[in-house]
Amino acid sequence: MIFEHVRLDATTFNKEVFGDIHKRKGTLAEKLKQVQHKLETVDSNRLNMTEASLQKKYNDVLKQEEIIWYQMSRENWVKLGDHNTSFFHTQTLVRRKRNKIQGLFLENGKWSTDDVILQAEAINYFKQLLEVDPSTTPSTILVNDIPRLSEQCRDSLTTPVLKEEVRRAMFSMKSYKAPGPDDLQPIFFKHFWERNGDDIWHLVHTAFNMGTINVSIAKTLIVLIPKESNPQPLKNFRPISLCNVIFKVITKVLVSHLRPFLVDLISPLQSSFNPGRGTTDNVILAQEVVHFIHHSRAKKGTIAFKIDLEKAYDRLNWDFLELTLHDFGFPSATISLIMSCVQSSNLSVLWNGAKTDHFIPSRGLRQGDPLSPYLFVLCMEKLSPSIQQKVLSGIWKPIQVSKGGPQLSHILFADDVMLFCKASTEQVKVEGEKNHRKGGLNCVFGNFFFYVLDNCPQVQSLK
């Protein structure tokens, strides 16, 4: 690809032409000092012109140095150009020290600080995590009466991509975000948009027309972000994907096409990543339900389950995702492009700043891809009609918080689920059978919380 050649040429230019900026800074400072020392004793037009030229070069180097440290510091709140080089330098060192993985507990329970062993352990861990579970069969959660896109929406999704859409997607990115495997940041494409904008638009336009992307675009780095201070097992790191800018442009344009129609597909019980809805809506509702459970004087108890899904994004089954897109009525061309973006993954772990050997996953979504949250919400939405079928058949007994109010069986928070039912051992068993596996998402029953009224000993015994 042309951008790969650009990356290689830029690397060569950096080494052979641009050179070590810190050495150039020192050399220019020394020359400037010598010229200024001579000017103290000799007044010369030639020396004055030399000083002005050296001072300009020195200022340019200082600006370049500041940009380098700004990029590495990942700080966004300090304005570039205010001579904050020392601040950016300090922040970079602090960030590197904080993110550096010194040692971990291995899978066998032993502690290790050997970097070679730790790298091998990380690659093996993510290979296993992102490897499809053969026991998961999407056909086991087929549901009826699922909402589908209208013909007008389907036509809208397949309209040709305009250059202005691509430009908006590109310029919506933060200029100095961490680069993907091609080492190119959004600022590069923004700066040269007048020159390369047509090429980028043509590439995106072709991807939408063909329903597929070039595999090299989808190469991804996995950076490990600690979930807590001093994490020790690998599961306490959040794997964030660093995607190439062109890949993110394609998925951002996809999102801009999909997002307006999600309201027609997603039920009001799911509040995340939906236009006009907020996660706080369901938080307030959950608080009201828990308050009702604790203060209700009803003879029949009520129970609320809070279910956490372990590594939800990483465990999502691709076959289930494709089946879900078909069920919602997405056009074949859109499904093809989405699945190409998802399945073309080629991953390398960025381990303490060094890239490990790449591997090919067989399930999961990239955390850091603009498209992933919306795909995940669509998959989670398959739970709603599944639960509703249980309610209509009388197997699942929903609750009623107020007299004359609607029945409530569940609410969704992106990758978390809350279920509500009448308190009985039968309902607990139904819940366990129903939610053990959904689309390759493994429920962590170790993080399984529920609230019960004090007058329900038959359910309290299950705590």
C-alpha cells in the first residue's frame, strides 16, 4: 500500500536527513554561543546575519522538540507552543514508568520478572482469549419478533460515500492520538489533506463498494492499560487496540451511516451508545428498583440480578455477530464490510514499547475501534426478545414497581445486565440456564450480585 511506502520513506528520512534532534539542538546551541561570544568584541554584519540564522534554526529545533515530547506525553490539556518541553518530558517519563510492566503472576501461579517469559505469556494469553470457543453455537439463541430495518434505511446504508463524509471522519480525530502499526498519526493526513484527500476518499469509497478492506489496513496493536494500580495478573489489564488511521476512518464513516437507525432497532431498555439516550437513564431506573426491593412490604419477594460479562468484547462470537446483523435486516454489502473490518484482524501486543509477533484472532471486537461499541450493543439487544419470549410464555416472572405501572424484566448497560423477577428458587434456576452463554459471552458468576427482601429465606439460602 502507498501508506506503507510513506511510512518507510518517513523512517528513512528521519534517520538519514532529519537526524537526532537532541544532537542538532546541542550543536546549534554551541555554534550560537560561539558567535555571540565573538560579537561581544567585534561588531560585524556577517556575524549578526550568522547569529540571526542560527537563532532561527535553534528556535525551529526547539519547536520540533516540543512537538515530539508533546506526542509522547499524551497530554491534551496543555496548549502546544507555550514552551512546555520540560513538562511534556516529565509527563512522558511518568507515563512510561506507570505503564511499564515489571512483573506478573504467570498462569501456573508463579511470579516472573523475565521480560522474554512475560512477552510469551502475554501472547499466549491473548491467543487463548481471542480464540473461538467451539462449544458456543449461535443457533441456540435464535429469537422471533426482532425489529428489522426498513427498506428506506437499507437503501440509505448503501448510498455512495461522499468525500465530505471522509473528510469529517478524518478531522474529527484528535491530531496526536497514538498511532497504529503504520506509525502515522491523524495530524499527518490532516496536514496533507489537500494532496492526499482524493486518494483516501477513493480507498474508503472502494471499501464500501466492494464490501471488503485491504488486510494491511486492519493490522492492529494491542496496548495493555492497567485497570488498577500495580496489576499482577494479565486479566487486570485492559487491552486497547491501536488501529491505523485509515481503518478508523472507514469504521467512523460506517458508524455515521448506522447510528441514525439504531433508535429503531434498540429497545428503550438499552441506553448506551444510542442517540438521545444516556447511561444515567438506566442507572436512575436501577436505583429506583433497588430502593423498591429494600422497602417493599409485599408478601411475595422480588429479586434483582446484576450480571457482569467477563471480557465481553474479547469473547464475542463472530458467527453470532453476523447472524445478528442478518436478523436486524442489514444489507448484504454492509454486513460484508462490517465482517471484513472485524475478521481482518492481525494483532501484535505492544509490550513495554516493543511489538511482539503477530497472531490472528478468531473472535472478539477491538476496544478502541469506533464501530465496536455499536456492534456490541446490537448483539446485546438480542437478549431483549429472548427474555421477552420467556415472559410471554410465563417462564420468567417480571416485577412491577408501582401499581398500574409497566412490568420490568431487565435493563441493559452496554456490557452489563440487570434482571428482575419474583423471588423464587425456580426463577434463579431459569436465570442460570438462560444466561450462562449468550453469543460467546461468558457470564462471571463470581461477580454475580443480587438483592432479596428479608422475608424470602428460600432465595437467601442461595446467596
